Amino acid sequence: MSLQHFGWFLGAGFGVQGWGDPTYGIGYDWKKPTVYQEASREFERAGFDLFIIEDGVTVPDTYGGTAEVNLSTARFVPKHDPLPLVPYLLQATERLGIVPTLSASFYEPFTAARLLATLQHFADGRLGFNVVTSGSDIAAQNYGLDKQIEHDRRYDRAEEWVQVVRALWRSWDQDAVLEDIAGGVFADHTKVRTIDHKGEFFQVRGPLNTVPLPSEPVMVQAGASGRGQTFAGRNSDVVLALASTPERMRTYRDGIRQVAVEQGRDADDLKVLFVVQPIVTANAEEAASVREKRRTLTQASIDEALQSVSYLSGVDFKKFDLDAPLPEITTNSNQGTLDNFVKSAPAGSTVREILQARAEKDGLAIIGTAGEVAAHLGELGEAVGGDGFLFTGQVHPALVHRTLDPLVPELRRQGILRTELGDGGLRANLQDF
């Protein structure tokens, strides 16, 4: 087995942690930094490279035209802004990469460049940023738009956004700051310049008014559609990827690495990390019980699954008959989520059959004893030729410890997980292997 990179993807964002778990709220308050700081320390002790925090800017009401299911299950809402959380996580750790999410659709590039540059100085090279293009119309309506712009155009805008952000970071030469006390010169004005960007979407003069970066933050992106993969392959350092089989994983990784090569990049500079949900059980009997529970469709589980795909795709799945074939659907929102959902079952399947197929496949879940989960991850990494995995789940203490305490020793015993992180920052850790 070969070493893999590992991280944790907090898909719930800076939101409610552990709702529905018997230990919810015991010893922690999800609204305070403490629970996230403790989780970050555990990820660092485990040797994980990075901690990615998802974000969103809506109270979803796509499913059935109401926010009832989302609010009652604390699904996608409430959600606090992850950017103010970053310094707390940096203070609690020394080597772990911290990766908040921000939207290229709603953050102006100068604001984003300045904010991320400031945080990178706090981080000593450990900062990343997960770029999203925010396909939701209800999100766009919070920013003065009637609806979100067309899918591929959002990526065109994001391409220019990345170009401007990076130009601003480079508007100061690395040796521009002299701090020459005797000569009375703090910075050499000849080494700080405007960028004078005039593009299709942005007009930015520059320069940035922060000092040069120790290193540029690591860019993460989840490019699922064809246009999204092109964007990620051209610009990203890490790709957050979803795929349900080894074959689809390998196809995706090979494709996006080829895009990187076509853009003049070294394919190995791009790390493709697949999202998985390890569920560690004590024995085979418990694993069978967990699988059976997940296979059993209830109205609550149906509503939760459909409100999730409704929000992410922008399509109201409440309007479809559960026992009628799902019609052909298109979306201007998250095409990868919709495609992954529809292809969970053969063409012509009903919504209920799709949900049942997803439940029986356990989606992203890997269920078994610590040894079995570790072995499966090792075999999957070898089959895919991949770079590693992002565990997904909330970060209430019970879940983090139920997952990591038994699994980390097994991953290390099987030679899949490193024993410690280096001190050169996130980019250096990702390039270790």
C-alpha cells in the first residue's frame, strides 16, 4: 500500500454539529469556536493535510417551496460565515491546512485577495481557499440579482476572478519591503505596481495594499461538470471529487489530470481527493445492522435525501411522483450533484428506485471494522491511482472520536496514512508524495 493524503470535509459548514445524535450538545456549543478547534487538533494529530469548511448563503426552500424540512432537520441551515473562524483554527494548530469556502460569484476579487492575504500571514503558509460558483437563484437574490447567471458563464467569470486575485497577490515583489530604518525607507515603491485589469467581468486597478505573501494560498475546487473540470484542471491545487465506484473515480482523475497537462501544468501538482464517509463498527454484526438501517427508506429519510438534491441542483424533487420514472432534468445549478443522483440507478428508474439504489450502495459510505475500512481505502487508492481521501461528516466530538480513534492506527499500520505533517505549510505537505 502507498501513502495517501487525507483531510476532513465539513459538508455542514460552520453550522449545527451533531443534530440527531444522542450526544448532541453535550459538552460543546456549535456556535462557538471550541468544538471546531478541538476537531482541528484531532485532524492534525491524525496527520491529515487539510480541513475544508463548506459554506452557503441561503435558507433553502427549494423542496416543496418551503424551508420546513431544512430548518427542522438543521440541513444546510443555519450556517455561520467560516472566514472569521479561520484564525481560531490556526491558533489551535501548527501544521494542519485550514480551507474556508468562498464564492467567486459574490466576493469581489479585491476583497477576496486582501482577506485571504491577511489570513495567509496569520497562517504561515497553511491557508487554502475552496472556490465555489454558487448556482442557486435564491443565493443570487441575496446579492441583488433575480437569478444566477448561466452555468458555464459563471465559470468564465470565475476564471477571470482567479486571474485577478492572483495578479493582486503578485502586485508586490517579494523583496519590496525593505524596513530600512537607517535609510528611512519601509518599502521600495518601484517594486509595487498597479495591475490595471480590464476584463469582461472585472475592472481592478490595484495594487493590493497588503504586504507580499509568504506563499500563495492553496486553491481547492470541486469541478464536476465538463466546464467545472476544465476550470479545476487549469487552476486548482486540490480537487474535491465525488464518485461512487473505482471506475468512475479513475476516469474522473485521469480526465482532470489530462486537462492540467493540456494547460501546461505538471499533472502531479494537482491532488484529486475523493470524498468518503467512513462508518467504523465494532464487528460484522454491527456493520450489517448499520447497512440495513441505511437501506430502509422512511418518509424522513426520503425527505432528507430529496431536499438535499433539490437544494444543490435547484430542482424541486417534491413535485415528482416517487413511483413514476424520473423525467429528463436539466439545471443551471450544480450539474455534478444532479448527474450523480440520476445515474445512481438505470435510466427510466423511478425516484424511489433511485433512492433505494443509493441506499443499497451506501453512497459515499464505507462501513466496517477499522481494519476493513482501512483496507478498503488502501485498495481503492491503489485501484484509482489516486492521491487520497476527504472524510466527510460533522465535527461534534462523538463522531470525530468514533471515526478517528479506531481508524487512524489501522491506516498507519497498513501504510496508508503518514505519521506526522511537515512544517513547511499546506502546499509543501501536499507535495510530499
